Amino acid sequence: MGSRSWLQRLTNYWFEPAAPTNLCASRVLFYSGLLVLYWSEDFRNWGSVSQAFWLPLPAFQALGLRPLSVDSLNVIQVVWRTALALSAIGLFTRVSMIVACVLGFYLLGLPHNFGHVFHFDALLVIAMVTLAFSRAGDAWSVDARRLGRPQPPPSGEYTWPIRLIWLSMAFVFLGAGLSKLRHGGIAWVASPNMAIILTRAAYHVSDADPVTTAGLWIAAHSWLSETLALTALVVELGFVAALFSVRARAVLVPAAACMLVGIRLLMGPTFGGFLIVNVFWVPWDAVLAWVGDRRGWARRNRTDPESPRGLAVSRGSRRASDGAPREYVLNRRRPAS
Amino acid sequence: MKPDATIAIDTPASASHRRPDVSAVISTFNRCESLCRTLDSLLAQEVPDGLDYEIIVVDNNASDLTRSVVERYRALAPTRVRYVFERRQGVSYGRNCGIHASRAPIVAFTDDDIKVGPRWIETIKTALDAHPEAAAVGGKILPEWPSAVRPAWLTRQHWGPLSILDYGDQPFYTSSSDPRCLLTANLAVRREVFDRIGPFSPAFPRCQDHELQIRLWQASERVLYVPDLVVRTHIDDERLTKQYHRDWHARHGRYAALMRLQEIIDSSGKLIAPPDTIIRLYGTPGFVYREFIAEALTWFTTLVRFDRSHPAHRHQLQYLANYIRRAATAEPRSIRQWVTEPSAFVAAHLRRRANAVAMSPRRLMLSVALVFATAFGSLYDLAADREHWPFSPYAMFSYVERQPTLKVLRLFGVTGDASMAEFPLLDGRFIQPFDQCRLATALAGTYYNPARRPLITPMLRDVLERYEQLRRAGLHDGPPLQAVRLYELEWTLDPHAANLSSPDRRHQLAEVQRTEEIARR
């Protein structure tokens, strides 16, 4: 492959002009998800924690950030949640996404300055920074409707933020996989390591306790725990393939999501934020097209009593011709005459 | 073509001699020994009756015995051999002089170190008669190796500098869609073609055959490769050195830059009209720089792998470097232009890329910077195995647990009632805004670090104070606490976690009692 085509492929990957649907729909879901996830989270109390705990992150140290007072934190979290809500609905989107990013960086980073760094929200911060620089409010927003803006033409503006969030997520999994190989090697899989990790989780060592005791059952079966470890490692190391291959994406993204859910169920750590970021992997334009097709198909069939699926529902009627509720009829094949 | 004052042409010995069918032109300069070989082979041609040819030796201002050698051959074949003198140095001048002196409708070119085959003239005539659509014909140039052993690196891909040419045994046309160059050591052109496209360019002391053929292809002419048209070139030892090859590629790069060869041959190898939109830096398109960098990387890779193909990459590098250098010096530039041109080049590229992806150049730059910053942050933490939130190597759970044991620090509350009962502060409501893991890790990080250990008491006091505040505010229903104690607990893991409340070892590390001040708060 020549250098010219290599650069062209790289450019296409990052900046291939695309419609704003994927980015903007993801924006709506991402900020909505954040709002739900952090609705009950109270950051105020970090303002009252003793300075003896203060062990600042490099970023906080470099920026000279300190814990503010309880009242100030209260104001900040209210403004942040408002910014999240505005970003989700797309009102004053550019400003609200920037505010959400700046305040989110402070609020989500603050708890990690007290002696322990968790990783469940780091990706959210990177995603917020990416969106703050993006044009994610060009469609699917109150702004677009308010200003009467037409649907913007395809542009690379709507591709690179999604790709960057993908890349960041791939780095997370790749990092986790490589760290395991670096620090543990093959023994991370081929040893009682996973069984010990699963058993320890029952001893209140994580930020939350496991939801089930299935981890103990798995730990009792060495082949199962080793298979689990191998699967986790394969998913983590292989996740990079999701960046380039549609097929790999279809397998690895759900697999990684299942892995995070599995970690919560069996070991305790919570990765809700990571799961929210998965909205950027969904091809919303294809989903909408599919839904549109389905709806169009259903409409067509409602007016076509001879349709092969037998959806003989008259327009406007809440009941099918045979008197059964429409939902029921929609899922039923017409009996052979 | 008008005669030039610097040209002196001998007329044939017999002016009444009829017009030949083929004029063989040899431009020579100080190579009278090898010229003899060439003339011998040309005079020994087996030609059918009715086919006549002449040999025109162009003395390109030689200072050796060229003239007397030619005179000797003229004495042998006075009607066939002609001597022409061209004062202006350069093979293009020499060949143009030969074209001017030629009388035949076909002008065949060869070099003064070539031995042509016995039916060379006949093959040329037959091929051009059989293919009136061909403007020229060319053929193989096969090597006559010296007796010395050939160097191992001299593979087939190094034949270019040796003027060896062998495109196989199937005839084909070279044209704008297949612009493979045939060399003037074995090339015959219809004389009328020169009237249409002009003679050899004197601006090209080297590569003039390539330049001529590019003009032919651009004029939609075709050149026929005839596998039976064979000449042999003597390879002398000097041409087997790497230095010779490096010099050849450097020269080739310079003349290729004059032809803009990299621009007029596209990636699929076709001759194209160079687009006006090419963005240049110092006269060279950006992709040539990319090719140069890619070639340098490949060369380096082959070098460290001890790959035997590395001289080829080194030569290509030499070619590209001289291409770039020649293109840069083709036009005079002020110092200011030398300084400002790179930024203009980058800006133009950026504008083009931005246009292609429907973005503004500023936004494109911003997004690229963000991508690079994010990738760099992630990769740095990954490589250095260090944490710079929000980047991280994500090393949690990555160390292999070998022993089914667990050692943790845990905070216990001591109730203020008479029982003085202890209970672990695990419930998030008791230790807000911490959770069990974050608090235990923070306490462990402080306790096990001698420099920070004095902070453990204020930390425990802070936990106790906030527990009481939260309790009094009704945010949890825990009992009033008299003290908090920090324990180091150690378990042997039970498969059912049945020993959760009875660790193997329990060692108190610190304690903070409730004071009046805490009670008041």
C-alpha cells in the first residue's frame, strides 16, 4: 500500500463525511444517560472531607484545582446537571456541552483526589471533552429547530468525534488486556487467579458488593474461572478490532458490555458510565432506517388485507378485524383459510 | 531540421549512391576501442537483397582516435560508413546531428559500447514495415558480463543503471497506458516522427530517450517492443560498484525531476497529464516527500533485518532525494520564499483535506490535535504504566493472585453504649462520600506510607465526625459511635466466604476516640 493511499484511508476513517444522525442521536442518549446516572450522586460532601485525605491527581495539581466548599460544590453540581440536560435536548448546545465538560471534569475527577483513583468515569470525561469540541448539536436539537436550520449536509465533523470515542474505549480495553499480560502473563489465565479474585470480591473489597454469589460458584470450578479469565482477556485484547471491522464490532462491543455487566454481578465494581458510552457504537441511522422500514411495512400491510403476514388491521382502528387487540394481531400469522 | 554551424558532415563516398532504407546512428565520445566492436557488428549485418543501410558515426568532440578509427572503417566500406562531427558536447546533440545527417526514412540508434545482432537492421526494417502504426521499435539489451564474479546484491532490479533491458519474449506496444521506456541503445524511429515531435532534447544529457518517448506517448504515438531485436552491451567492472549505481540513481533523479516524472506517471503506472491542482513544496509535490519518507523507513527496516534488498531501497532513496533537490533548485527563490513556502504548503494541503471532508481547515486542525492528544495520553500511560486520570493503563486486577488469602485495612466503629460493640463501617451511608473500597485504599495508602502516616489520626477523626454529623442529620440510622478503630484484617479465603466475619488475624493499627468537640459538632 502506498503512502498516499495509506493517508487517504486514514483520512477516510477519521473524517469520512457522514450525516449528523449518528453523532446527534448519540449525544442525546449520552447526556441523558449521564443525567440519569449522576442524578442521585451528591458531590457536595467532598467539600467537607478533611484535607488529610487530599492526594491530588496530576491534572488537578497542574491546574491548581482544590476541593471547594460544600455550597460551591452544590452550585456546581446543579449547573452541571442543567448543562447535561441542555446538552441532551440540544438547547444552547455548544455552550452547554462545554460547561458540562469543564464542570464534569472537575466534579467527576474530584473524588479521585482522596487516595484512590477509580476508572469507571474516565471515559465519560474523555467523551465529554470530545463532544465539547464537536458539532453534535447541529441536528436532533432544540437549537436546530429553534433557529430553523435545515439538516446539515454530510461532513467529517460528524465522524471524528465518534471515532475518537471509539478509539478511547479501545485504549481502555487494550490497556486492561496489556496490563494483565505485562503484570501477570499467561498465569493470569492459567492459574487459580480468577477464582481468587472472584472469592475475594465476597469480602467487601470493592466499591460495591457483588449482586450475586454466582462468583463463588464459578470460583469453585477452576475450568470455568479460567475460561472466564481467558474470555475477558480475549475480549480486552481483541477489542481494537472493533475499530476497523464491522463484524468484530457486532461481536466485541456487546461482548465488552456483557463483560462489564458480568463484573458488576460477580465482583462488584460498577461501570455504568462505560455502558453509556456504548451509545456511540450504535449506527443510529441504520436503526432509524430499519424502524422506518418496519413502520412503513406495517402501514402498507394495514391497508393490504391480503398481505402474507395477515396484518388485517383497518387504519385508525385499535382492534383488528377479528376483534383481537392490534398488538396481538401484529405478532400473529393469519390462520390458513 | 536545419544544419548547425558546429556540425560537419561527410558526404558519402559516392553521391550517386541510392537512398538507404535504414540509417544507423552512433554518437560517440572518447570510446574508440569499444566503437570498433560496434562498427564491426554493424558492418557484419546479414541483410536481404534490396535492403540498404548506412552507418553514421557522430564524433561528439572526442579527443581520442575516434576520427582515425572511423576513417579506417570508411576505407573498408566507403558507401556505408559516414563520419559526422558535432562540437557541442552531449549525446542529444550527437544524435540530433545524426538524425540531421541521415538520409533513410528509418533512423536506428545504438551506442558505442553495443554489439548488435547480425540481423539487427533487417529486423528493424521488417518490424516497422509490418507495423505502420508504430512510430518506433525497440528491443532487448542483453548483458555481456565481465569475467569477474558478479556482486551478490546485483539482482535483476539493479539492471537499470547497467542499461540492460528485457521485457520478455512477447511483443507489445508502449504507450501512455503502458509507458515502459525502451532505450536508445536499441531503438529505431521513423524519421518523419522527429518532424512532428522534435528531436532529442539537449536539456537532457541523460534520460533523453525517456524524454523523447514521453513526447511520443503524449502525442498518442506507440512504440513497439520487438523481442527479436537484440543487442548486447558490455558491462565493465566500474558499473558493478555500488558507487556507480548510487551516482546513476542520483543523476536519474535529477533528470526525472526535469521531466516531472513522478507527477506524469500515476500510481497505476499510466502516463497522465499532471493536474494543475498539485500542491508543491519547493517545486516537488507532497506525495514525493511521503514516498521519500516511506522509502527511508523501508530502507531502514531492510537494513536492520539484514535484508539483501536494502541497496535497492538505498538507490531509490538516492533517486528521490536528487529528484527533490533538482526540483527545488529549478526555480530561483528568495530567502523569504524558502521560509514561507512550507507554511503555505501545509495550509494548502489542509485546505484541500478540509474541503474533501466538508470541514473548515481550523476545525480539521483542531480535531486532529484532539485526536493526537487523546491517543498520545492513552498510549503514554499504557507504555509507561502510569496513571494520569482521565488516562490510565487500567491495571486493576492485572496482578496475579497466587495465594487464597486477603489482607485489607478496615475501619470499625465502636458503639457508644455499654456494650462497646464494634461493627465494620462498610455501608456507604455511614462513610459518605467514600465507599468501602475508596476509604480502605485511602487509609492503606496513608498508613503504609511512613511520610503520610501521621495523617492517619486526622483522617479517622474526619470519618468519625462525618459519621456523627450524618447520624444527627438523620441520613443514616447507625448507632452513636464512641470511637473508630483501624484494623488490619487477614483471611484465608473460604470458597463460600463463610469466614467473612471471622478473619484469621485482626490487628489494630489506630484508634480515634470521640471527643467533646466532636460530640458538639
